[in-house]
Amino acid sequence: MTLTKSDLVQQVYKNHETLTKLQATEAVEALLRLSKNALISGSDLLLSGFGKFNVKHKKKRLGRNPQTGEQLNLDARRVVTFKPSGILRDRINRGE
């Protein structure tokens, strides 16, 4: 199962009786916008009790096409990694 943005909006709306559906949508959109902007600018994003998103820089390197075996030049790039918090990792392993 995949949790979608509309699922998040629905859960925020359902768990906060004072919010309208539009306000719940705007709240989720605002959180995602702030998160994306932080990562785009190269900042890390730490959500206590959840985990940390890091922007890592990968250098230019040689790679290989696994289907043909042909060598390729891979450009330098930035990637986002995620490290779950200890709390989240423990809860996932307990199946909560």
C-alpha cells in the first residue's frame, strides 16, 4: 500500500475537527513546499521522531549499462537520502 498526498490531506482533515478540507490541503501543501525548498537549497531536513533527509553530492564517475556492459560517464549530481530516527526504526521493527 502507498500513502498518497490525498491520503495525508484526508488524515489531517479527519484528525483536526476545526479545519476545513481546504485548510487541511493547504497545511499539507505548505509542509511539502517547505520541505522541498529546504532540500533544493541543499539543507538537511530533520523531523524529530521521524528521521533526517540529507542532500548528498555524488562526484562524476564511470558507470556501466547493466544490459549491454557498455561503460558510461555519469555526471556529478545531488541525491536525497533518508535515515529514520531510532524511534521510527524501533516501531517499524515491532510492527506498530
